[in-house]
Amino acid sequence: SPIIQRYSPSLPSFSSPARPLPRPPTAQTFSDSRTFKKYMTFLETGSDPECPQLPDRPSVIIGAGRIGDLLNMLAEAPGDDVVLRRGDSFPNDLPKDTPIYVATRNDVLESVIEMVPEERREDLVFLQNGMLEPFLRKHGLADPKTSIANIYFAVPKLGADPIDGKTPSSPDGLTCATGKWAHAFAERLHRGGLSCTVAGSNDFRRSMLEKLIWICVFMLIGSVHGNKSVGDVATFHRKEVDEMVTELGHFVKYTLAVGMLPDLTERLCQYAMAVKDFPTAVKEFEWRNGYFYEWSMLARKKGVDDQLPMHTEYLESGKEMGKINF
């Protein structure tokens, strides 16, 4: 089966010759007065209005898997939290103005929204990986005060000690949060010795997209090469990682107007080595690789150049070889 010969010489030849990446389209951008106003508020008050300094408190945790269990264990007092499992109803007698941590898989987020009363949805704290923005817009939650966490720590199994997401270039940790309950979430993690910074919506969005690129690149390359660990991908397939990270990073810059910080590939490889034994698999396609693939299919439909040719070729070749399902 054809696979990407120009990136992995040891693999069978790819049917089409190597071609340079198409140049992404450019667009005129304009300044946003809201960003300036937000910065001036920060200078005057020393705090970010998007992330009020609300302390940790008894909370609701939806989901009792590895992340939900960890958050419950890190409560200030055992038994303070209300943990909701599959099939449970949202209690009507809960105190208002408390965090509602959503520690579930992405594919049940619709049911979570349906379960939580509309007047309490501003207290939701989303802990999922992937591209959540279309989902949040759909439900009227695309607001800077919506609480979202970008989790870089890993919990190997239920009840196990977490592995913090620290790297040589980010010794203070990579996990960050934004929105109404960002400080409360960070305080809870700090109680357990885990790192977490609080970021405004702009900086958080860059962090979220960087993690999305990491997942899409490492899971895809590792899957195509036989479900290698992320550490093996960083060690033995660095050239492929370099090219795909660059491709996705450019696409994000020109479509979402979010530029990645310098040395992106090096940072992502450092994180891969921090969790080097983590296995690779293309999962939750709609929320991860599917976000980019949808753009590629739109380009194909319109008869224009695919801005993500390497990503598309790896997905389609992996599917042809039976290593990826989508």
C-alpha cells in the first residue's frame, strides 16, 4: 500500500511524486480594540477580567474516570464534591456559583449540555482535548469567560499518581486554564503538586491549538508506523514530525489568525519524551484530525489546492492499510 516515501525512505514508494507545500492564502487583518482594552484593564487592576480570582470550593464533577477521580481526590475536604456518573441526573438542590467539571469523553458532551440547566452552563469547566470551538459556538458558550482547561498531565490508570507535563523548555508546566473557574481549577491542581497556569483567552487559544497539533501529528504518525509510542515517534520519525507540525502550524496561522510561538516542533517533541511510553492511536476523529481533514475535503470539493497535503496523505494511506478508521 502506498505510504509517504519522501518522509520515510524505508517504506514502499508513494504513488505520487514529492511536491512542495502550497502557499497558504493570505488575508487582510485588522486590529481589535477589545484586545487593547483588555490589556489596559490588566495594567490598571493587575488581574484579567476573563479569569476572576475565584477560589476552589465544593464542586460538581461529571465523570468518574481517571481525570474525574483525580479531581475528586484533590478536593480540599473529602466528600465535598458531587460526582455524577453515567445515567445520573443533575441535582436541583446544588448551591449556585460552583464549578461543574466536565471530565467525560468528547462524544458525550451533547448529553452533558442537555443535562445541565441553562442557567448553570456558565459554570461548566471543559477538560477535553481537541477542537471544542465549533461545539461551544453551537451552544452559545464561545465566550472568553467559559472555563476550559488544556491538560498536559497524564493519569496512567484510575487512582494512579499523575505525571505532570513539565519539559526542559517549560519547567513550570504546560497545563493551563482560562475562564471563570480557571483559578479554582489551578488551586485544586496545585494542592496535589501539579502545575497549572491561568491564561487569558488569547494565550489559552494558542496553547489549546498547540496541544491539538501535538495530538494530531504524533497520534497519526505513530499509527501509520504501527502504533508506536509517542517517544518513538519523536526519536525515530523526527523529520516527519517537523514537516507535519510545520504544515498544521501554518494552516492554523492563516485560517484562525493564531501564530504559534518559535520552536514549536522542539517543544512538542520534548513533551512527547516526557510521556514517552504513551501509545499512539487516532481517536475522537471528529474533534482532532477530523477538524483538519474536513478543511482538506472542502478544498477537494471546491477544486482548490489542499493546504494540508501531508496530513491528508497520511490519513488516507493509513486508512487504506487498515491502521486507521474514520
